[in-house]
Amino acid sequence: MWHIHMIVLNLTRNTSLTNVGKFAGVLRLQANRVCLLSVDVACIKQRYMSSEAKRLCSENMTIKKIGTHNGTFHCDEALACFFLRQLPEYKDAEIVRTRDPAQLAQCDVVVDVGGEFDPKRHRYDHHQRSFTESFHSLCPEKPWVTKLSSAGLVYLHFGRQLLAHLTQLKEDDKQLEVLYDKLYENFVEEVDAIDNGISQYDGEARYSISTNLSARVSYLNPCWNSKSQDTEEGFRKAMKMVGEEFLGKLDYYQSAWLPARVVVEAAVKKRHQVDPSGEVLLFPEAGCPWKEHLFALEKEHQIQTPIKFVLYPDQNGQWRVQCVPAGLNTFENRLSLLEEWRGIRDEALSELSGIKECIFVHAGGFIGGNKTQEGALEMARRTLQAAAQSPANGSS
């Protein structure tokens, strides 16, 4: 408007009154254009600076869909759906429970239904006659040969991404790969096996287990004689339950089990400083769960001479010498403490062994005690020496 005002001043100074009329229409036209321009700018500003466009954009965003079957539900698809919903890509996904092929075709990912296994199209069913896949068949570097269910299929393809998101570890982190293996072996594989009807052993079981995760999920389905056969609420409860259990396992393995592995690996690397044989480990703290890690680390580090004993302090500041078992699920030892020491205590044991400050050796020969670290180590050394001289002592 200041610009128009200056034009008027110039016109009145340099133009006769008769000519002013000619320019009046021009000025009005210019003024109208400026006004229209001001209105247009205001409209544009309001349109693009308001939240209306953002709101409309968010409303038009496509919601992801996870498809699975309706009706009676099982642990595997509840767990598969939970896994997917933990990923940023699917966290707000709608779960479509149906067997209608047309509806399933509209889903971004389909689990446990559809008769198709095609990772490229995110189809993860395992019920078709042609399906025989296991973790080992799809990832030959992994040992598990249990036939996969929808839970195992989703875990195999999304598990590392899932754990990276939940733990903030990177997908190529060695610790994440250890967690990935552990959670399959100690959580998901059980779900795969039960869903596919694979027994843990040959022959008839002496007793039944009805409190496993798969059994608890099945109890959330409506009873056969319930008036309502609606399974939607039960499925939501199942997803919540399996999710809480999985996250609880993950928390334990990340916060307690993995740190134990670090302790065991450090002890393995320093074992020759404890004893030249390399067959004795020393743990500076009590309570560290070491057995499973030790067997895994022996393979990983290709240790030729198996480790026989571990030393650690107890809660009273005394020391324990414990035999390494022959395997995770056996009471047999690689090398038991000397037979003549077993069941003997205190001074009698010290006199018999010639080792000061002995406390006990268990009647089973798998553990002993001494008041000092040096005494416990000497108990291990004497046993190793005796075994070298008389291999018949061996394990028991």
C-alpha cells in the first residue's frame, strides 16, 4: 500500500488534473490486485501452515495387516503375531483372523494359514504336505532339525531384527547372535515341536506336562460346551501371555545369562594361569551359571583337553571345587574327586588327603570344599595327578 501511495503523490505533482482521471482506474486496478494478492498469500499461508494437511495425510496412511486363521488358536500363531507386532514396521498392524483367501491376499504378511511358504511374499504357513523345513534346512550353520511352525518361521526370518529392536544391540553383534540362538533353543523350538506333534523322546511318557506355554494358550480357547465360541478375546490374551513370557526370557538372558558367558570366557582364556594343565577354571564370584557356557566355549575355542574342575568362592568366603559334568543332562563327571575322600570331612579329610583346611568332599564325588582358594586348587591338582597315574579313576 505504501507503493500505491507514492504513485499517487507522483501523479499529483507531475500530471494535470485532467489526466488524473485517466489514471484513477489504473490505480483502482492496482489496488485491487494488491488486495487480492494479500488475500491469496493469507490463504496459502493458512493452508500450508495448518495441521489440516498433516492430519489428512496420516488418515490416508495404509495400515499394515497381519493375517492368521480364525477359530481355535494355538501358541505358534499367537507368538508369531506377537513377534511381528514388536517390529516398527508392524507395531500398529491390524491382525486379520480369517481363512478367506481373498482377505488373506490383502494382508502384508500371513502366518499359519494359506498353505504357502514364501518369504519373499511374507507367507509363513507350515501345514502344507510339502513343507518339511527346519532351522537347519533353511540355515545350514544352525543345528536344530525340529520342523518349524509359524512361530519358528517368523523367528528365523525376523528374529535378529526383533532382538536388535528390543535390546538395542546391532544385528551383526556377536552377543545378539548368541541371544538369537539361545531364545530359539530354549523358547521357540518347544513351540515348534509341540505344534507339529514332535515328542522329546521315543516311547510313552511316564507322566504328562500340562503347564507348558502351548498348553496354557490352548486353555484360553472357549470350552467345547460354552455358549459363546468367540475366540477373539482369547487370542488377544494369548498374544499378551506369550509376549510377556518371551520378553521375560529375553530380559534374563540379556541381563544375567550373557554376562555369565563373559565371566566364563574370561576364565577359559586364563585357565593356564590357574594350573599349567589348563584343566581348572577359577571364577572370582559365586553363583555364576557356568556349565552351559563352558560346553559352548570349549567348542568355539576348539579346546582339545576338556576342562575338569571349576573353583569359586561360596557365600561364606570359603572355596568350592566342583567337577565338570560329562554333559548338561547327566550326573556323570568328566573326572570325579578321589574316591577315598568321598564322604569324609574336616580334619579327617585334611589328614587323609594331606591338604590343609579341607571342609568336605560329597559322597557323590562331584564337589568338595576348602577354607582357602589354594586348598581347593590343590584338591583338584591331586585328583588330576591321580588320574594321570591311574586312568581307571576316571569319571563316575
